[in-house]
Amino acid sequence: MATENRILVIGSTGAIGRHIVWASVKAGNPTYAFVRNTPGNVDKPRLVSAANPETKEELIHNYKSLGVILLEGDIYDHETLVNAIKQVDTVICVTSRLQIEDQVRTIKAIKEAGNVKRFFPSEFGLDVGRHDAVDPVRQVFEEKACIRKVIEAEGIPHTYFCCHAFTGYFLRNLAQLDATVPPRDKVFILGDGNVKGAYVTEADVGTFTIRAANDPNALNKAVHIRLPNNYLTQNDVISLWEKKIGKTLEKTFVSEEQVLKQIKESSFPNNYLLALYHSQQIKGDAVYEINPAKDIEASEAYSDVTYTTADEYLNQFV
């Protein structure tokens, strides 16, 4: 039963971590949040802040009201990390891109604790085993792939979670740089706009993550989120938006060569966002066949989950 699976979320106040905490509580799992005794980051990119308006302080207050067990510590403090892990069955890591390699510390703590039944490393994006991404995203994907190798070499029971494109970063602005809402006049389309991408709300990422955490069939497999109503091309998404606002947008198609040039000339976060957009919308890194022996398609395994469609998500901006 779900209540027997004690879940620890590392990175619990982040953009995805908060939704995993909320989903875990909703599912009835005893939920633990590993938190640092430091102020929240207020210097976040505008798009991140728009998609995740709650502050760290507000989240902590909310978690307490929900009965979440707060465990203070730091991934760089081995003792507090081990002590936290000893109290749970499942560890879900949702740390930032800058801390991917530091997950070896968590793996070491899991080995020492000796009680963890499942570890979700910090992936939560495109499948790092199937991609044609360019830097700076490629470097992050390679670091995540290295963590997979360490997990498997250490014999850690695990689930890899591939949820592709968050609506907060891909849909709320129709993948337009420096925008936090969909455009109403003109839109830039990467490539020809006909490559399928997989979109999912951050809240639904939380729901599917906890379903997988409570599913013995997801042990030592990768879970892929490509929801039927959200498996769309950029042209599909723009068409949905145009119908809602009753207006045809002026379209400018940007070639792959131009996108790659812009990635090299841009600084963070635009270079990173562009590389993500390039990976999904030009290279088609969300389009692949899964291997049933080691992969699970979330929409099939958890078909009873009612998820937010791209069409429904865009309604809030009309």
C-alpha cells in the first residue's frame, strides 16, 4: 500500500520537487522533505519565477500544514544525509542541473544506510539515453548518464523518470525566449514546426512520479511520459493557441543553423532554454520507440490518471 512507502524528496522546494511533495501527500505516502537551513533563491530567471511563484518560506509553511516531515540537512553533510535516508523507503532526488554530479554523495549515503528500496535520480527531462542535444544541455545529459552508470554499478534499486517538456517552460510562452506568456502577435518557430514534442504540467509530473514510486513494476526501469493529448508539434500547439484567441499569428521560421548560432552567442538561461527547445523541436528527442523490457509508458501503465492537456493548460492565458 502507498502508506507503507515512506518517501524522501531531496530538492523539495524546487520547481519539480514541490509538486512531488504535494503528490506524495495526496497519495497518502508518509512524506519527508530534505531542506537546507538557508534562504530561498530569489535571483531566478523570470520564466522559472512565473511558473513557480511560491517562495521557499511559503513552501515550508505549507509543508508543515500538510504534515510533511521536514528533515534539515545538506547533501554535502554526509551524516545528516545518511540519517535522513535511514528513515525512508524511497529517495527522490530533484536537485538542480549544477548538482547532478553531486548525486554520488546521495548514492554513497544510500549504500551506507542500506534500507532504500528505490532511488529516483535527478533526471526529470528528456531521456538522457536517447538524445541528440547540443551544449550546454548535452553536458548536463552526459552527467546524468554517468550517474545512471554509478547507480547500476552500485546495485542501487532505481527508477529513471523521463518527462520531457514541462509546460511551465515550453507551453506558457510557446517556447519564445524572454516571454512568460504566449504571444498574441507573432511567433518564432524552430525548424519547420512539425516535430513532435511531449508536454506535461509540473503537477502531473508529481502525480506520475508518485505512481511510479508506488509501482513495483517500475523497479529498475525508465518511466516515460508522452501523454496522447500532449504529444504535439510546435505547429499543433500554436494552432491551439490561435483558436483560443481567434487570431492568426505572424510566423517566422528559424533554421537549425540559426538556432545553433544563437545558442553559442547567448548566455544563461537563454542558451540553455534554446538548447532544450532545439533538442525536442528540431532533433525530435521525444520521438522514439520504447523497450518494454526496461521502459514503461506512463500513459499506458497509469491510464487512470486524469492529466491536464495542453489545450486545457493554455486556457489560463486567454
